[in-house]
Amino acid sequence: LNSKLPNVGTTVFTTMSRMATDHNSVNLGQGFPDFEMSEDLVELVSKAMKDGLNQYAPMAGLPILCERIAEKASDLYGVEINASTDVTVTPGGTYAIYTALTTVLEPGDEAIVFEPAYDSYIPNIEINGAVPVLIPLEFPGYSIPWDVVRSKITEKTKMIIINSPHNPTGSVIREDDIEQLRQIVKGTNIFILSDEVYEHLIFDGLQHQSILRFPDLLERAFVCFSFGKTFHSTGWKIGYCISTAPLMKEFRKVHQFNCFSVHTPSQVGLAGYLQNKDSYNNLGAFVQKKRDYFNQLMAATIFKPLPSFGSYFQCYSYAGLSELGDKDLAIMLTKQYGVTPIPVSAFYHEGIDNKVIRFCFCKKEQTLEKAVEKLAKFR
Ligand code: GLN
């Protein structure tokens, strides 16, 4: 078999989670909560199953859930979304991203990716025969170097991928970034993929700069979201994409022959749960408390925090503390100290190693305490 992805191995999340299990290590690697999700939501889904709502949902998503999604978008971002033409429910955020890239990219097209980047983007681009154009975010603040972006635009540029709050660094896009992006795409045929799976998980009073707020950008964008990240249910694998009707029509052509539609009872449950705005309004504060608690505990270690303004993640630098590369450090922390992080070089195609590791802090307090007690032994 001629591999379509010759340079791809098994994802860092799978590798590190397996290593954490094998060594009975506290897993602060792969981004998932270790506490229970809302019982009310579980009840709603169970009820839907017991009520016999167990057959195919419509291809684009359950209409009532698409309505709720449109209401949430209007409530948060002041945008009018047509629930029947502009929203598609997907089996997870990563699937929505893959589908959007596959909808847009043709062989030879260029797609701009900022690194460190969530690890699915580049393989998704390559499998479509397109070419990733890699731009490192400025270190250590992880902001977008817009002058570099301007210099990398060619007539082949088909897509710019943005991600805020950002995985793995927790940096967030500001109003000024939106203005820069606007100037770059204006009058071009460049599309935007906006990965906003951590939309609610934003801290310190900052406002999420969703592409949904900006009609001139939304008209060329696919905006991807995740209920797993939002409602602490990453194992459910449900997300959605919002775009404009003409773009969504093409997105659905790809989607319908891939998974066709998404788990019906979960969609019924989510629609019921979203009726109450409290289901999403306090999530930022809830997760910020975890970030703050983790950082407070981590002060007992010799690792140095980099700023995180959103997401599940907090990066720490160990520059000057160890000669090991970040992958080796992550393995050493797993095997010898019993805590598993993710090496941030795994999010760079060329393996750029700034001696930074990512921790997922969206965990029970006692998990964070246990992890930091172990990390404090690293001297
Ligand atoms: N988004 C999660 C993370 O960054 C992992 C998702 C996955 O394992 N595919 O940790």
C-alpha cells in the first residue's frame, strides 16, 4: 500500500495516554476532564433513548438542536444564523475541521497554519493534496506575526486556519488580530477555518473573538465547535460547524457520505440542555478557577509558567532546568515522577523544541494536587 500520509505516526495524545496508563502516571496530557459531567444532561440523553428516539437523525443535525445552536450564537455573538442552512452537527470538532478542509482544499492549494498547531490540521491538509504553509507563532507569547503572514500569501493561498483559545498554548486572538486578518483576506478568495472548540473557556475577563461576530469574515469561514469540550463529555464526540448557506451546502456533500448523521439521543439531550443559558454561561469562570489553582500549586515546582488565557491547557517552560528535549522530558516525568504532560514540539511539524510542556488542568482538585506533589520532586 502506498501510504497517503507517509510522515504520520500515531497521535501524541494516544501515545502519551497509553504511556500514562502503562506507568500508572497522573495523566495531564490528553485534554479531557476527569470529573463527572452534568447529571441533568446524562438524564436527558437516557430519557431520549428510553423514549425510543434511536433511529437516524437528519443528515445535517436534529432541527431542534440546530435551532438551539443558532440561539446560542445569537445570544453570545449577536449573529443571525439560519438553523436549517448554516449549521451542521458533526461527530466531534476534529471531524468538523477535517470536513471543512476537505470541502475547500484542492491539490496544490496552500493553507496557512500557525504553529504550534493542533495535530490534525496538517495531515488533513496533506490528505487533500494541498500544501501546509507553516508560520511559527511568536515565542513566548504565541501571538500571530501578521507581517510574516502577509509575506506568505500567494495566488495559491486558499485557506488560513486560526484557533482561539489556542491549543496547546492558551493564547487568544484579540480585536487587533481580527483587523489584521480582515485586511489580509479582503478582496481575495481566501477561506478561513476557525477552530473555536474552547470558545467558552476564556479567562481574565477577555472576550472570545468568534468569527461569528464578523459578517464579512463569516461569509468566507467555517467555524468549528465542540460539545465535548463545552460540556465535559469529550467521549461523546459531538460538535458542529457554522458557515453560510452556500459554503455549508458543499460541506454537507462531504459530510453525508462520511458519517451521514450523528447519534440521535445525544442531540435530543443537548437540545434540551441548551435551553438553559446557564449551561454555558459560567464555564469560563469554572475552568479559570482550575487554571488558577493549578498555577498556585505549581509555584512549589521549578517549572516556569507561560501565560494561558483560555482552553484546558497551561504551558510551562523548563528552559535552563534540563538538557533533555521536551519529548524525552515528558517520558522522564511519566516514568520517573508519575506525571504525564504533552511535549509542545509535537505540535510543530519541524519539531521546534522551545523546552515547553503542556499540562491539562481541567481536572479534579485532588488530581492536580497529586500531580503537583510529584512534579515538585523534580529539582
Ligand atoms: N484536543 C485534545 C488535546 O489536545 C485531544 C484530542 C484527541 O486526542 N484527538 O489534548
